[in-house]
Amino acid sequence: MINVWENTDPRQEAANFAAVWDIGATVLLDGTGEYAARLGIRGVPTNVLVDGRGVVRAVGGTTPAELHAAVEALLTQE
């Protein structure tokens, strides 16, 4: 998860979000929004699927069905 937050304490906001949704994954902070801009992300939330080597494989997909389809497509390519 990468957190892009426009608040005064993005680290705390990300920690709160992760706690509320029981997210045990690594949370990265993009305080300047530079990384989101490089990926072409224009709104949040946006899902970014990253493979085991750290390569961004897909950007987008917000519904459970879209996410499932994107993950399945990536798994069949590996």
C-alpha cells in the first residue's frame, strides 16, 4: 500500500487507516505525490499491483471483480 495523503501527518493517517482495515502489508508514504504522478494516478483510492520483483504490473481496478480479474491475469502470466 502506498499512502498519498494531504494532511499534516501522513504517517499517522496511514497507520490509522491500516489499523482500521487490518492491513498487515507494508505501507509506503508518497508525501509529495511524485510517485503517484509518475504512475498516472489522478485519484484515490487507486490500486497498484506489484509483482514479486517489485515491478508495477497494473494500475487501477477498484471493484472486487476488477481486482480479482487483474490478479488472475497476472498469475496466469507468471
